[in-house]
Amino acid sequence: MHTGKTAVAEYLRGLQQRITSTLEGVDGGARFRADAWQRPGGGGGESRVLRDGRLLEQGGVGYSHVMGQGLPPSATLERPELAGAGFEAMGVSLVLHPWNPYVPTTHLNVRFFIAEKDGQPAAWWFGGGFDLTPYYPFAEDVRHWHRVARDACAPFGADVYPRYKDWCDRYFHLKHRGETRGVGGLFFDDLSAWGFERSFEFLRAVGDAFLAGYLPIVERRRDTPYGERERQFQLYRRCRYAEFNLVYDRGTTFGLQSGGRAESILMSLPPLVRFEYDWHPEPGSPEARLYSDYLRPRDWLGEAGA
Amino acid sequence: MHTGKTAVAEYLRGLQQRITSTLEGVDGGARFRADAWQRPGGGGGESRVLRDGRLLEQGGVGYSHVMGQGLPPSATLERPELAGAGFEAMGVSLVLHPWNPYVPTTHLNVRFFIAEKDGQPAAWWFGGGFDLTPYYPFAEDVRHWHRVARDACAPFGADVYPRYKDWCDRYFHLKHRGETRGVGGLFFDDLSAWGFERSFEFLRAVGDAFLAGYLPIVERRRDTPYGERERQFQLYRRCRYAEFNLVYDRGTTFGLQSGGRAESILMSLPPLVRFEYDWHPEPGSPEARLYSDYLRPRDWLGEAGA
């Protein structure tokens, strides 16, 4: 396991570096500011944040590698008996909030956990995924996103994409709104059944696919003209992102429960958010189509998209 | 208990009415919109929201009276054995978000719970309180606020104000920030030890004191000139309100857990919020003084304030 752990850490650091340098090039207006931090309970990380760019209103790409006693219950869905174990966790987590409401918000996370009890290795597992949150969606963009997700999963079995796509729809679900957070993508957790090498290979497939999923959508939509109406709708819809991350998200909960660095955990939150009581879109409007056609689980690659 | 329950419901409806009509007069620019709603699981309520007033950017004053099976664990701190019981809950809850950053945000809640097991009345209790969240605070305002709180508690014993003031400081605490939400006030829960009549009298004392605490501060500060700097700081500090309500607040958690009406529960959230990575005030600035002098528990009535 030690060799494996080092290789995962190296992959994750490299992924953070590749993504941030690519995004700086794509943004063309601002650079990431990097903050290295130490965690009092053990370990640390590096948060990179880009603000007020040409493309991105805010983007945060964090690497963390922390360890300690007392694995929080939020860390594992399937192994409740490990709550309280000694643990080591490493991951890359990213959320991008573009200015243009025609460019979706997106999120990627890839992570590796090791739990120990009584000084013995008890378990290890991988988790992660990526998902897309459009404001004014285009079906062709969503199909492209899901094709990239499917292709990343394909070498690991034809059942992998549908399973992790469904899990993503179930996970990024705002129960109190009866809405998905966006149009989904992939979500997986507690992955160890394939053995270390193959599971790690899958993690890399997901991490490496992310930019290929997101950047073509950015290029297609970043110059779409928009006005105050689209901006206000974007600010309003961002309230769902804040609600999801603060109420439901296990990464956020895990971070806050495990004494993580609050600024790094909360850099996923949108830079500006509108909450409005009982707002509803005009029937038949583009805003209404987001709700009716996109914020529910759909089979994006069923027919035309395949 | 049935007579008591009706009297509490009448008091709460009357309190909502008194507060909203007074606030409309004080605001002078907008009226509350009232929405009656039914809860599928049983009961309902009426939400009143004022937006874009002269004083208030948003104010929400909600009345709810709901009942059902399966009391959520968030409903009672001291009676975990009642989780899952049949329950009836009624309350008034308000949050006011003014435009002017020199006028504090404020919150009031008064509530009454009844739990039943096996068809038998198992327990009843009162809870509630009020607290104040300034952006650019004035010590005299905070002392006035706490004097009103202390005077409301005084007829119930000299130990009541210090006890519920401390509870308020502990409850409205953002653990991940190491900050209180504001300058506190009163918080109490699971109150039944005084018997029904006296406990209900205390609830009324708290509910009736609220406007006497808040309105003099409004009148002193509402015409204070401010600019973009103060507005931006207000928008930034509102992120703490959103974080507290979505991560920690038991009223929000109870509402969402018990299948409450999401729009009514979330109308406490600020209308516009800025999240900013790792922002810190300039040392020595008015913004820094909020953190150093106000966002930690203090004895406001110790010497000069008494």
C-alpha cells in the first residue's frame, strides 16, 4: 500500500498542476493564487483560487492530504464500522464559476482514503466524479459531457457508466427542492473491489477526462452575449449550489467535521448568490426549460446521443 | 393542555400580525406579501415576506403550525428518547435583512412543541429567543439590545438572562470560523420546568420584547450614510448568515427534515450574498473591530451598561 499511496499523491498533485495551468491559459485574464496550508490535526494541502478572470468569476482547485484519528461518519457510506478509525485522505477538488451564464458551473473531485484500526490497515478506497450545472443549457453540450463520462468508464465495463451516472443523479439531488443540482455526470465512492491498480486506473481515467468534458463547452459558449436577465437568473440559481454544498455535500461535511481549513472547503461556494423567496420562471421561458428538461435524471445517451 | 395549545396559537398569530403591521409602518416603502400554505404531512402556516422596502432589503415573518408522526431528532436537544414520536409544533420565526449596513440583521423565534407516544401526551416545551447580527456595530446599540433582553427575563429570576444569554452565544457559534454569528441575545429550549402558565408567560415576554429591542436601533442608524465599501462588507458578512443557517441551524434542519415548505424555511437567507476566499479585514479598520470586539461572547451589561 505504501507504494500505491505515494503514486496516488503524485498523480493528484500533477492533476492539480495540469488543470490550473490549462485553466489559466483558457481564462486568459487572471492567474491562480496558491496558498499552502497545514492542518493542526495532521497533514495539509494547497488551495489555488482564481478570481475576476475573463472566463471565470471564481475558480478554486484544491489539493489536500490529511490524516488523523477519528474518521468522520461522512467519509464512508458503506463502512459505518470504520467511523472513528485512524485515517489518511488525499484528494483534488475543484469548482469553477464562470461569468457567462451560458457557460455551466462544474465540479470535479477525485479522492483516496485509507482507514486503520489498532495500527493495522483496515481498508482503502477511491471515490470521486464530476458533474455539470448549467443555467441556460444546450442539449448537445450535455450529451457531449455524458459521452466523455461514458468513454472514460468504458474500459472498466459497460455497466460502469450507467451505474455511476445514476449514483451522480441520486447524490446531487436537492431533496427539499425536488431538483437535481444540474445535469449530473459521474459519482462513485468506496471503490476497492477492482483491486488497487485497477481502481487507481479508474480514478485517473475520471480525473484525466474532466477537461476534455468541460473545455469544449466553454469554447462554444463563452462568447454568447447575455444581459441582466441572464445574469440575475445565474445569481438566483447559484443559491441551489450554496444550499447543496452546505446542507448535503459530504465533502463539505467531511471537511468541516474533520477540522479542515474552512476557507479551502468553502471556496466551492459561488462568489455572488441571490436568494429569493418563492421565485418561479415564466412558463415557456428558457429559464422554465432548465427546470422541466434538465433538472431531473435523464438518459442523455439513449438514442440520438449515442 | 388543549386550552393551552389554543392560547399559544392565538398568541403566535397575533404576534405575527403585530410585528408585520409595525414593520410595514417603519419601513414605509413596501408591504408584506402573505402566502398561506398547507403541509402535506399535516398542518400549514402563513409566510409573510417584504422585499425591496425603504428600510428592508428583505424581511420574512413566518407562522407555522404543523403536526405529524416522526419527531425529527433536531427538534429536542434534551429528550432524544422522543425522536420519532408524534408531534405538534407551532411557532413564529422572523429574519430581517436591512439595506443599510449600519442597521443590524436580526432574528426572532418563539415556538411550542408537543410530543406524543402511543397516543398519550408525552411532553411539551417552549423554545425561542432573539439575536442581533451587526455589520458596523455600536456598543450602545448592543447594550440597549441586551438590556431589553435582561428586562424581559427579570420577572422570571435573576439567573434567567445570564443563562439564556450564554446559551445564545453558544448556539449562534460558527465553529468552523471561530466566530459568533453576531452579538447574541437570548436562546432557550426545552422549557417546561416552570409549568405551562409561567413558561408561556416567558414566551410572551420574549416575543413582546423584540420590537422594543430592535426598533430604537433601526431609528438611530437607518439614515447613516454609507457607500460601496460598507455595502460590500455587508454582502460579504452575510455569507456567515447563510453558512450558519444551512450548516448549523436547528430550525432550518428541523424544517427540511420534517418535510416543511422549503421556500418558507429558507426565507431567512439573505437576498444577496458574497462568498470570498480567505478575505480578512485591514488591521485597525472598522471591519476589523467587528471581529475583534463583537464576534465573541462578551458581558455587555457588566459595568457601564447596567
